[in-house]
Amino acid sequence: MKTKPVLAAAAGLLLAGALASCSAGGADDGSTDGGNDATNCTNTITKTDLPVVTMWAWYPNMQDVVDNFNAENDEVQVCWTNVGQGGDEYDKFQTAITAGTGAPDVIMVEADRIPTFQIQNAIVDISGFGYEDVKDDYSDGAWKDVSVGDGVYGAPVDGGPMGMIYRADVFEQYGIAPPTTWAEYETAAQTVKDAGGPLFGDLGANVPAVMMALQYQNGAQPFTYDPATPESIGISLADDSSKEVLDYWAGLVEKGLVGTQDQFTPEYISGVIGGDYATYISAAWAPGYLTGAGVGEGEDAGVWKVAPLPQWDPSDPVSVNWGGSAFSVTSQASNPELAAKVAFGVYADEASLVDGWQNQVIFPLHLSALNSPEFEDYEVPFFGGQQANKEVYVPAANDYEGMTYTPFGQYYFDAFTEQLAAINEGSATGSEAADRLQEDVVAYAEEQGFTVE
């Protein structure tokens, strides 16, 4: 079934939004309708004489974050609601976009979703609403991830600089030093296999964002997109750099050096706990996820360490990112400037940032936290007291230059998952998977009304 072309949908939503702005959406006096109801907050607003900005967000410590902001602010108050995490929230937001009413003033979104909502005119450019005042609070890479072209469509909060988590006991048993290059990674994997050890890692078909990041690390530029020319998009998914990465991982699979289990599943976690994998290529948020899943609490307690992500070219090291979220101002906000004040400030105070990283809720991108001695010197319990932030994650975050995401990210990731599954089952080489992915995504983009460059 063909879907409604993205560009046509965006034009229709722009018209709907213009009509809806006369009768719906958020209101700075607290009188809202639909899903944007400032009388139905999860938190309690005590400064009832101030204007209210409504917000959807799912951070676990959001109650405290909102209370911190409201207590310190004498210009605006936040009315927060958790309508669901990730896809559940996005589904509700998409319904509100289509209806032209019911969206909050500010919404938490993952960075790779921003272009999808931007092209629908569902979120607004906030570069003119205080961006210059907070620009130096974040790295250039953090800003690029929340930008589309020259526009800024979100206030960054957390990120996922990548590293290589590994079992120190396995490395010690087989005389393996943390590999600094992907060539060394394969050599180490072969050494462990030849000695009868566990799989060295895993290629989960359901984590295409990891492969995208590694392709970026190898110099690929999967997408080029500028809203100044919204009808055009550059798609390069089968270039030499992208194929090299997929051929490499396909080779690891074919040689039996890594597994092919989908990640974020009970089966995968059981394997992690059981010692089936020597490494986990992941992001700075992984310790929180793994701890919550029961990793590091039994026989595998105290065995986990982290090292910098191996490089394709050690003479030209590249830091990459997996994950991260931001606060965007929706086009249904009746006072975008006030909403932007909330987006820029609601998770930027010291108390909230410290609570966030100490409780493994966020990996902070705000430089006051990221580069603070307290954060850098923190001895991470999951890593047995290793100063993982100082040694791995902070340098990776500071060196990260950002990525360009696509307006149809969900389709791209779904298509990529299909091709990674083909690699895992042996029905496609890495290069063949890249060619198929290019053909698939280009056809979809053209179907949606884009001219592919």
C-alpha cells in the first residue's frame, strides 16, 4: 500500500495548522483544549498567576525536573504530562498534527525524529527565541543533531556517545587488550574463537542505528537534506565507505565471530548475563539500560569495563553517537517564544542535570555537567569504579560533530533492519545489502515526492 506523499502531507498540514491556530492549540493563559490541557497536569503548579506551557516528556525523573524549573522560574510554569514513551508519544503527536489540535506546546523527541516532524511543519525553528543565549552551553555536534539546515528545532538534553563495553575477565583470560581499530577487533575475535571462547560481539538486525553510526565513523554521509529545498534529498547508502562497514560485519558473522541475536530482547540479555558475548558496541546510556535489565548483578558483577570505540582509520579518529533526545516547540504553541524558554531551560539547571546523570537517566550534553570534575571523575559502579566518563564518553561527546538525519527515518531504519537480517541469514553480502538498501530507500523517497540527488 502506498503511503500519502510526505511533501503533499506537509503542505496539507501547513494549511490545517494555519486554520487551527485561530481556534486551538496551547495558550499562555492556561486555557487549552484537546491533548494540550493545562488543567490536567501530572505536576502541581503552585505559581498559579503565571502563564503555563504544556509539555509531553517521558524522562523517568521528569517530575523532579519540572518541579525544579517551576520553583526557580517567575515568568512561566510548566504543565507536564507523560503520554507514553517513544513510539506511543509519537503516535499521539501524529494524531494531533493531522487534526491540527491537541499537541502540547513543548514535546520531547529523539534527535533522529526531528526532521520527520520538521518537514510536516509540526515543530518550529527556535533559533530566534533565545538560542544565542544558550548556544555556548552545548557542543556544535549536539546542536547539529537537533538542527535541520540552518534552523534549530530542539534544545538538546542527552546523548549517546559510543564506546566498546567489554568483559575484562574474558579479555584477561584470553590475553586480549582492548582493540583500538576494527582490524584489531576482528583479530581479537578470532583469537578468542580459536581458543574456544565466547562470541566477541553481536550484529542485531534490530539496531540499524549502530550500523549507521559506524558508517558515519568510516566517512559515509548517508543523507544530505536542507529544508531550503525540501523537494530534494541526497541518499548515499551504497558508497564504498558504507559497503566496507557492512562487508566487515557480514564477514564477522560468516566466520562465526559475532552473534546475530536481536538486541533489547530477553534472549540477548540472558546471553549477556551468561557470558555469551565478550563485547557490546553501544552508547553512554548502556550502563543504565544494562543495570535495569539485571546485568552486572550476579556472576557477571564487577567484570564490565569500557574502552573507546575502535576506529576504521586510527590516523583520523571519529566519534559517533547513538541516541539522544531534545525538547522541541510544536507549531500548535500559541506563544512559541515562551515555549522556547521552557525548552531551553527545563532540563538545564544543575540539580536536574546532576540527578539525571547520577541516576543513569541521561548522559548530559549541557557542558556545565558534561565537563564538570564531578561528572568526569565519577567512578561508575557498573564498570567497577572505572572513570568511564573521563576515559571514554566525555572525550567522545566533545569530539562528536553531529549527523544529518532523514525526514523518513522510520522507513530507512525498517529497510535497514531488513537488510541486516539478510546478512545474518546469509542471503546477502554486505555490499549486496547496501545496494538493496539504496534501491529501496531511493524508491520510497521518490514515491513520497522527493527528487533524489
